Amino acid sequence: MNKLKLIFCMILCFLIFSCYTQKVTLNADKKSGQVAVEYYLDDDYFQLLSIAIENFNAASTQSSNKFDPAILMDAAAIKEYFKDNKFIKIRSVSVDTSNGYRGKITADFTDFEKMFESIPKGVTNLSLKKEPDLITVTQLLNLKSLDPEGVFKSYIMKQKEDDIAYYNKLTRDVKFTFVIATASMIKKTEGVVLSGDKKVASYTFKLNDLLINDNKTYKFLISL
């Protein structure tokens, strides 16, 4: 697979969720805690996500990085996916298929760093750095850097010409939200909303934010 196609697939994996929310609640030890994920996919989003992840999996040399998007449609399959994970214990899973696929997952984890490693990178694009007295979660997004040849942006702009309803759907609805709640005050943040007691940090962005200025770098950083 050529580099441009791989980049395109990775961006799609990350952005094709119509709505994705991830909330992490850390215990006082800053290691264990709970994670809650909510997502929504309709048939259009799921088809694109399937194509993207299929190509992403084909390009990956490590079987542990591979992910079957069909799992997102089936609560039992989600439980099966995590059943042998030593660091994550699923508490509850539900997938409502009455109108698309609306999933809710809650789980306990014993190691924050290992929990992050267990989540497919193509889905969240989040990174975590652990130091002796500091844990930093970062998300750095610049569409020009991710898509230097404009492959992804050209695809979106083509939808504007070919299917304006689909274009509007992608640019208006695709949204990512990340939240961290801690027992102690958060030490440093960039690009996020911090609660009054400095114990909850959150941020949200839409696909359209990246498209409006594709050379702007969005940096979201939370240090605990």
C-alpha cells in the first residue's frame, strides 16, 4: 500500500464516526480508573469505516494492531474482543441498532497506559507519555501534515460536488469529544476546557474545524 493511501485510511478511521465520545475517570493513584465510550455510526459511515480499516489492517505488519469494524455492531463481539485483556474489564456494553449503530461501553482498567495501548490507534489517534511524576495525554492534529497531498480533503470536496447532502452530513455531524476526570488537580492543559476545580478537562472538535484551515495545528494536551 502506498503512503498516501495509508494516510487517507488512517484519517478516515479516526474521523468517520459521526459522533465519538471518550471519558476517562482516573482514581487517586493516577493509574486505575474507568473509561466510558459512546459512538454513533449509520450505514454510510460504517461502509467508509470498513473500507478504511480494511486497508489500514492490510498495511499493518502487526496482527495486534488489526481491528474488525463489525465488532462495533455487536455487544457480544465487543466483550469477546476484550475478554483476554489483562488491563481492561468490561462493565457494560450496549449497541442500539434501531437507527444506525449507537454503542455505549464502560470498563474498569488497572493501568492507564496499558488501557490506551489496548484501544486501536486508528480509531482515536491519541498518544500518552508517562514520566515518573507526570502523565501527559496529547492529540496533535494538522490536516496538511496528515494529508500532505490533499487526498482526504479532495475526497471531501468531491462530495460537495457529487452529493451535497452527504458533504453536509460529514462536515456538520462528525464530532470527537474527549474528557478526563481526576481525583487531584490537573497540572497543565493546552487547547482544552478546564473545570473550576481543575479536576476535569475536556475538548471537542468537528471534522469541519480541520477543513476550514487545513494548515492550522490543533493541539490538545492534558498533564496530570
